[in-house]
Amino acid sequence: MSSKTPDVNLSGRNSSYLFALAITLVCILLYFMNAEAFLAYRRVEIADGEYWRVVTGNLLHTNAWHLAMNLAGLWVILLLHHMHYRLLQLSVLFLIFCLLQGVSLYLFVPSLLGYVGLSGMLHGLFTYGAIKDILLGYKTGYLLLTGVILKVIYEQVFGAGQQITDMINARVATEAHLIGVISAIVLFIVVFLVKRIIKQVK
């Protein structure tokens, strides 16, 4: 009988799904804890020094429909792009997008007093994955990137659909979606340039 334990693959598909499972459990737990008073993005409280809200607000949701749609979006994105990430890389990327989301809303959307949900971060993660697809030669990357850009432009001009607004019982913060896409593009450029500089130094 072999006593060898199976290796846990943290470099591809398994790590992405483990990450998605962890975020799913955290979001569900926070939803049932009713943690909005302490963790939701609220501009007034952030101005008073509760800076953690710029990150934690991404993990909260208005109702069960909002939670289900965002978690479904996370799983679909990782099904599409799981091959791009290791566990640590994906975790750091998630945290960066959450941070960029909250900070950008605070700096550039002063009219938005409150925000919860993963959707802005998901737009960033989706865009980042689409760009990686393109660099790896996947033609579908162009379709995905074009689609998310057109979606965000449409939302900025016409707003989100009333059906979605009714389902989540809140105004869809389309500004967050725009910030997600822009953040992904900027972050990708920064990472690309840093890697290039490091290679030149070596």
C-alpha cells in the first residue's frame, strides 16, 4: 500500500476553483451576518477613518439575487480563465481590484454614498483575463474584451436595465463597472512594464 499523499495542484484549475469556493463562502457568511453596518462601502464612514470599507464593501450584497448573480459571475469568469492564475496570484489580483474599486469610487464618484457587491471587481477580473487571452493568441479574447467594453459604454449612456435594478433592490452602480474595466487595463499595462523592466535588468 502506498502512503504517498496526492499532490494538490495550486498552479491552475484547482487553485482557481478553491479560490472561488473560498470567496463564495465568505460572501455567503457575510450576507447572513448582516454586516453592512460595519463593512459596507459608505462614503461618510470612510471619510471618518473606516478605511477598510473600500475593500470589504465588495464582499457584501443587497439581497439573495444580488449575491447569487455575483457569485455565478465569479465562477463563470474562473471557468473561462482559470488557466491564467496560480492561487497566490489570483488572491492578490482579487484584493488589488477590490482596493482599486473602493478607492476609485471614493476619489472619482463623490455622489455615490454607498456601494456593495462584487460586480465592479468582476468586470476588472473579466477584462484582465480577456487581455491575457489575447496575449496568448486566443481569438476569443478579442470578443470578450470588445463585449465588456461595449457593455460598459452602453451602461454609461443608457444606464442598467430596470429588471436588474428591481432584482437587486438597488440602483446598479454602473460607475463601478467602468472603474473595473479601466483598472484592469491600467493594471495590466503596469504589470507588463514592470516585468519588462525586470527582464532588462537581469
